[in-house]
Amino acid sequence: MRVLVVGAGISGLAAARGLIAAGHEVVVLEQARELRLGGGAVTLWCNGTAILGDVGVDLEGAGQRLTTMCLRTARGRRVIEVDLEALAQRFGSAARVIPRGSLITLLAGGLPGGTVRFGARVAELHDGGDGVRVRTETGEEHHGDFLVGADGVHSRVRALVLGGGKAALTGAAIWQGLTPAPFDPGSTTTLMLGREGDFGYMGAGDGLMQWFFDVPWSPGAPAEDKPVEMLRRRFGGWGPQVEQVLASLEDGDAELFPHTRHKIPRRWGDRRCVLLGDAAHGMPPVTAQGTNQALEDVATLVRCLRAVPDPAAVVDVYSSRRRRRAAMASTVATYSVAVSGPRTLMQSEYLVRMGGATPPRLATGGFGRLLSSLSARI
């Protein structure tokens, strides 16, 4: 089968790898002129690294393997610890943080030459029942038996196939960056919670640290000319880890990304066109579910195309297999942490510290159950 994949991000390239391995002919249409290697680092849980291994991506030596996940109060007191190494042994794959550009490079490096067509922004899409035709803004036409929309939260394919349904703003945003580490975070990923929002950091390999702050945000808010100063004011009095990171930054190091969330559709496409990743279920970056759920989409779609003889029947099977888990992940990402409103009362120093009563073994088991409930792979 000839498959058109729109979007050369992580999910699109992973889909291309999986589909080619399954025997399909694949063309990836990317609107940019080259691979987009910017952005910070991504956290891959055990399911994400397992699926990447399934499509032939060797992550050994890339980024930072994670052995521990730690929750701390705003002042830095450790309250919950999850043994990610124990989960790696249980699931057969380890959690890892890797710069997005490094992962894109690894994914693209395993594709046959010419698979990705750059400068190919989709203008029109026609599903004639027996095949799919795409016309780009430059007038080029591409034909296939099936189409995968992996073109992100502002997906052109989603708009053409499902119509409307833009991702909604949640009232929060993330300020994040990937910069030289001001201290050695080791193999631990850390999240600190407080009334003002949350702060996280983890090593990303090669002396780099991925860090982020989640804060309230609205589209009408004035632009922050000096975001680091704003973050220093907002998170003043937090623990020494916050102070060290903020002291190491310049304003150009911090990038703003508003949190958005899609309503999970009942059908993830129509006829011979399907969606995956943020195009199907954009969700806030809290708990790092987005990339991992996109990889779950890839694995499920490859299995569906193998099992369902009629390409036009794939949409219903694929949607039914993925909708519940993606909706659960979106709910976890949206409601597990508060950055404004009454729920921030639960993130006071005292109440967060009370969570320290959870033994590490129980915390590890609970997180493992969460991962397995959101995955068909582990």
C-alpha cells in the first residue's frame, strides 16, 4: 500500500518507520524546508522507548536514561519517589529524556532517501473512495491508498478531514528551555509543586538540562519582554534548585508554549484518512504524555493496517482501540497539576508534604499501573 504521511515531526517520522517496516511504500510531506530540530527535550516513558525500539530506533547512548522520578515541595523537600529502574526491569524498556532534535535525527536517519518531501504544505485533500490525492500549495500532487495526518496540534489535515475543532486554550502555559546544566541532576527527573505553579528539571545528556515552569496564561496577557525576571518574581522563595536554574538563564533561553487541549473525537478520521499524535489529541505537556501517546497511535495504526484488509475500514477500528487511552492520558495531563484557581490550595507546602507518607514501593507500583493503563505495548 502507498501511504502519505503529512508531517515530519516525531510522530510522522515514527509512523513512516513503522509503516515501511510493515511493507508499505511511504511518502512524508513536510511543509518546512528542512527537518525542524529545535525545541527542548522530550521525556519517553517505558512504553515510548519500547515502541521506538519496535520501529528500529536505537536510543542507547542518546540523551539521559532515567532511573528515578521525584516529587518535591516548592521549598525542595522530597515527598514521593518512583523507582523507574524497577519499572524498566518490569516492562523491558527504560524511561529516557532526549533532545527533540536528536530524536528527529535518529528517526529520519533510518528512512530511505527521498522519503521526506520538504516544502510540501497541504492545500487540498481529496478522498475518492479508492485512493487519496493531496495537492500542495506549490501545485504538486501526491497520490496514495491511505493518508496519515501527523501534522501537529494545528493540523491542516484535521481541519480538512474533520472540520473545525481547534484545540482549546487551557489557561496555562509552559516556559521551557534546554540549556547547559547549572548542576548535575543525575538520572532523576524532578517535579516541584507549589501554589504559584510547578517547576521541573531533568538531565538530557551531553551536559544539558531540560527545565520548565507551568504558569497561568491568557491570550490577552501582555507579552513578557523579560520572562526570566517574571519567573524569578513568581517563584521567589522556592528551593535552591529553582534559584540555581533561574540564575543560569538569560531571557532568550526561555520559550513560551501555551497549553492546549483537543476534545478527543469519536472517529479519528474519515474513509482513508486518519489522524495521530497532537493532530488527534493535543494535550497539555504535564506528565509528558503527548509524545508517548503519539507513539502508541503509531503502533496501533500499524497493527490495524496489518489486520484490516479494507483501508476504508481502518478508521473505525483504529479509533476504537485508541480513543479511551488517549482520553485518559489527556485527563491526567489536564487535571493532575493546577497552576491557578482553587485547586492550587492542594499544592501548599504542608499538603504536598503530606504526600510523603506514600512509600516508594507503592508510588512505583502506582505509576507503573498508570503507564500500563495508558499503553497497549507494556
